[in-house]
Amino acid sequence: MPTIQQPSATSDSTLDLATALRHSVTRLARRLRQQDRTGLGPTVTAALASISRHGGTTHGELAALEQVSPPTITAVVAKLEALGLVSRETDEHDRRVTRILITPAGIAKLDDVRNRRTEWLQSRLRSLSALDRSKLAAAADVLVKLIEAPEAPEAPEEAAR
């Protein structure tokens, strides 16, 4: 198993740490997605999770949340609807607007996906020492802070790229 190199005193420690975290988090996310075994694919699964979390979104809102094009989200929602995982409902205040809602079957599918991922991760965690699990618990709190930290404004030279 590869180890993450600790930042050296002579290098830019935040760059080294960012590189190591990016690599590890990307690989972990990929391995977790591989546990789904639903055949939905990551885009469809992510959209289903967003529909569950934000309930009653429009196609445009969902496309923005998932950062995909409107035609892509239309195809994703059509697939989810054909599988009985979501339904579409006309907005009661504006009949031109269609809202996407998760169905009980969609909730069950999402629970199954999450349970498979959690069980896989739990089995991997069991193989670690108590000390390593303790380190991960502390790191998990820090990762939440990292994710929830407000975005720093772009420097003018970065915005021009």
C-alpha cells in the first residue's frame, strides 16, 4: 500500500499536502463509487442523491447543482424516471414548472448505494490499527472544516486564465 509522503521542510508543505490529499481523496472516492454495483453510473447516482437532498428541484436547478448541461440532466432524469426512482410533478404555483421528486424506490436504491459504500469502508477501516483509525477520525473533522470553508476569491491573474 503506498504511503503519503510527509511534506519536507525544504519544499512548499501546502503544495505537497494538497497533492497527497488530492491523490488519496480521488482514489478513495473512485473506490467507493465502485462499490455501488447498481449500473446507474456516477452521474446518475449523484443526481439521485441531489434530488433526495434538495427535493423538488427543477431540471435547471438540478443541472446547476450537478454542474452538467441541461440536455445531460434531462437524460439523467429520464433514466431515473424510467427506473421508477424519481417522479415529476407540476408545480402547484406555476404550472409551467416541473419539479423532480425521489420515489420510495429511489430512496431504497440510494440507501442501498450508501450502505454498500459504508460497509466497504468499514471493512477497510477494520484492517487498520486503532491508532490509524484514531488519526482518521481526527482527520475527518479537519476535512469537514476544509470542505465547509468559504472559497477564497480568485486572484486577478487566475481569473484572467
